[in-house]
Amino acid sequence: MKQFRIENLKSTYGEKVLFNNISFLITEGDRIGLIGVNGSGKTSLLNAISGINPADSGTITKPNDYTIGYLMQNPILDDDALVMDAIFSGNQPVFQTIRQYSYALKRFSDDPTDEKIAQQFEDAQNAMDRDEAWTTEAQVKAILTQLHMPDLYRKVGELSGGQRKRVGLAQVLIEAPDLLILDEPTNHLDFDSIAWLEKYLSSYKGAVLTVTHDRYFLDAVTTRIFELSFGDLFEYKGNYQAYMVGKAERVEQGKVTEHKQQQLYKQELAWMRKSARARSTKQTARENAFAELESQMGTLQLDDNVTVNLGQQRLGKKVIVIENATIKFDNKTILDHFDLRVSAGDRIGITGENGAGKSTFLNAIAGKMPLTSGVIEIGETVKLAYYTQVTEEIPDDKRVIAYLSDVASSVTDKNGNLVSVSELLEQFLFPPFMHGTLIRQLSGGEKKRLYLLKLLLQQPNVLLLDEPTNDLDIGTLTVLEDFLSGFAGAVITVSHDRYFLDKVANQLYMFQGNGVIERYDGLFSQYLATHTDVKENIIDNKELVAKKKPIVTEKKKLSYNEKKEWETIEDDIAKLENRLDEIPDEMTKYGTDYIKLGDLQKEKDDIEAKLDEKMNRWEYLSEVVESE
């Protein structure tokens, strides 16, 4: 069982300590979620583990043949390369065989009468047989299909940001490394792709380390959670729900310890204040202990979620009225005679297929995109704030508190109390030592958080949010969700985050493309559970082990033994799959019992081999049955 060991890893950014002498072990089969607020050092840790940007100190120990695949938030790809070449850029010889076969197949499909092309295609097929590449090719096709990959023969430079992210994800999944590092893998994925990815990672043979804001994804995939907080790494066994329980217990224990220290401090302070003659000269050790205790007072650091309680201007009866709205451009229909009336207190979620026009719809409401026909009327009392995917340019040479002070030095909360900018910054997870920080020293996620706070500082009564979860950490999202739950105004949000939609929206509009929009009243998880058109697109794991179908030529009937086998083979496959699903839970249960973990890993490998064999037999027998 391959292991990846980190010992005493330390890294700083300027004067800020990102992680301080942290140690941990990653073992084959681990499913680890890495959590922390923006700027806590998550990406720096991933870069250090992958070797892209080594840490300042510490050691990394791994086998010589250990491989790492790293999906960055913004994958580095060659713009001049074709998508096909980018995906199969790994060093494995089988990738070159598959790539050559794909090109030969395309040329042969375009011109099947050319003898030279036909011969090249036959040679490519023979190479696939020689390298036993058909199984890999079938797995690759399943991955590409589920990620809704663009045309494989387009140039990477022609792709959108979301398409590039999917190319990068396909690249690392196909390479199947020992350690799969994924930084926000669900960004730009449709829901069927996310559901498929959850299943795929749950049965992945190697180890997985992922940073994601998608809490449902963490819940479905992870068996360990690492929390990076104020330079320390805290580990929790289990998925995201288990982490929430464990985090609450850790915070409570920290508060108890802090309280005990405060009580001891009061006692020692009283003793220290006694006159020198009342104290023995032999009490030097106690004085030193007091000095140490005094230095520790108030050092408990917690990044708990804090309620943001801002007031906003009153909304009148007329908020937003959309009548007969149509948007068409480049022969594409976004809205087709669409009607919507938004009232105070509405919580509207916009979701659906990528490229269906969700952001365009928000731009139209904000007055940044004209309608082809119809009208959008905004009420006179509306004070609108629009959180866009591409934020305004934030001046790097300004300090955090000055950037906000340009809007207001203070605001009023719902109770009419003044709240200073400094207090708001703390509520939005910017501790006091960061208030004077230059903006250029912030991480990308911290800049997004600062931008969102600036919008809320304007005290709007209508919020438009375009994919806010893509760049915000879980802590900030929780603060935002709590704020929206008490927000008296209207909220319209575009999001692919299932958890976020469940928390903030009860009125959903599904953009299905070509102007088709479906309304659903209720939670988004309920919608996914009840709509078969979504679930039918989710491929089961057994389809990922599809093999090249054997050609049935002479044999037309099943033998007696084969008939018996045919009667039970589907039940046999189901039993193997059920046992395969149980093993990860057992591996979590045994924790650091490496002997038991090794036995379970061997059993898992054996079952997967048997499942492959059964699937091959099922396909063979089904071909014969269909030909009878």
C-alpha cells in the first residue's frame, strides 16, 4: 500500500504563516477534503505537495514510482494544442496509442475510400490490440462523455474558462495517478457531471485530496477532513457532516481550556500582586510560570462563523417586473417571451446547463444587456447590488480598510445601531491584523470576499449573485447564507452549488437552453431527486469498466451451463458492487490499523478484478442471447 508522508512542513507569505510545522500521512484509498478560509494557505499546501512550489521547510517522503496528478483552479494548458493532445499529455505509452487511434479513426470516417488512410486505421486498431488499450479507451470515453467535453479537435485557446477546467479535469482523471489533487473540481460542472464524479472518486483506487466549496460533494466523497486554520492543521475522521460535529467539539473544548486559563490567570495575578515580602524568594519558578501563562492569554484563535446583521432600505410593492422578455443573439435564444414578477422577500435560484444564458439573464436585469423585445421594469425603491463572476478591478496599492471606507465608515444594523467597517471586516472573517494589509497581499478568494463585503456595505435591498460559491470558501459562504436568511429584500442567484441553492432559494428556474426555462417551487435537492431526466444522465460505476465487446460470430445459442450462468450473473454483479461500496466505510472504521487496511485493500482489488471478469461475461452472454 503506497503512502505519502509530510513531516514538519512550514510555509510563509510575507509576514503571514500559512502552515507551521504540520505533519500528516496520505494512504492509498484515502479521500481527503481540505478546508480553510480564503487566504489560509490551502492552494499553497497543494502546490507544496505537488512540487510546483515547495514549502520553506519540512520533508516529503514517497515511493520512487509515486505519481501525482494536480488539477489547479486555472489549469495550465498549451493554447496551441488540440483538446485531444492536452487530454492525452501523460507519459503512459497507452495514451499515445489511443491518441493515434483517435486521429486515424477521424481521418477514416472523413474519407473511408482512401486506401492509405484505411491502412493507417487498420494499423492503429492493431496497435490498440497489441497494447490492450481498448479497456483504457472505453474508460476514457466514459470520462469524456460525463464531463461534456468540447470538440476534441478544437484548439485549447478557443475554449472558455469552464471548458478549460473540464479539459484539465479529464486530463488528471485519465492519468489515474497514485495521488489525485483536485482544486475546486466541481466549478463549471453540470449536476449530472458532479454526481458522476462523486461516484467515480468514491471507487478510485488511489488517494484523493480535494479543495472544494461544495459541501454535498465533500459529504459524498470524503472519509477524512483536513482543516487549515491559523497555520495549524486539524484532522477529522469522516465526511463533512462528521467534520461539523468534530469542529464544534474542538471549538467548545478550546473555549473550556481558555476559560480555565483565565481562572488560573486571575489566581496567579492576585498572588503576583502581593508585596515582595509576602512572597518567598524561592517562588522564581512560579513567577516564570505566570509569565508564560500571561503570554498565552487570549491566544485562542477561532474562525467561527459570525452573524452579519445589516439593515437595508425598505422595498415598495413594485420590485422587478419582467414581461414578454426575449433575448436572441448569434442565432441563440436565451429568453423567449419570459415573464417574472419579483417581490420583496423572494429567494430565486437560477441554474441549469452551462451556456444556457443564466449570466446573460442577470446582466439584463442589471441593465448591462438589452432585451431583443419585451420589458424589464425596476421599482423606484430598489437599491440593487450585483455580485458578478468577474469582479471590478480592485486597487492593489490600497489597504483593506481604506477600500471599504471609500463606501462608508460605518453602517446601521437592523436594530439601528452603528456598525464600524472594522467590525464588519471581522464579521466577514478578516481578523484585525489584516485590516491594514495591502490588497495585493490578499489571495484571490480573499479579494472576492472583500468585494462582496463592499457590495453589502452599500446596504442594497435587491441582490443579484452570479456564481458566488466559485471563489468563496465554506466559512464565508456560511456567513453569506446566514445573512441572506435574515435579508428582508429580494435575492436572485445563479449557482451550480446544490447546498447553497438549498440554503438560499425556494423558487427555482432551470435554464435548459434555447429559451426553455422550467420553474420549480421547492428545494433543489428535491428537484434532483424527483426529475428522472437529470438522473438518467448519471452513469453507474459499472459502465466505467466497459470493455471492447467481443464479436459473436459462429455461436448462436447458449449451452446449458451458460444458461445457468446467465440466470444468476446480474445478481452476482450486484453482490460484488454492494461489497465494493461497503469497503470504504470499513477502511474508515479501522483508521490506522494498517494490517486490516491492507487486507481490505487486497479484497477491494480482488473484487474489482472479479467485477471486470463478470462484466465481460455478461456482455458476451447478452450478445448471444440477443442473437438467438
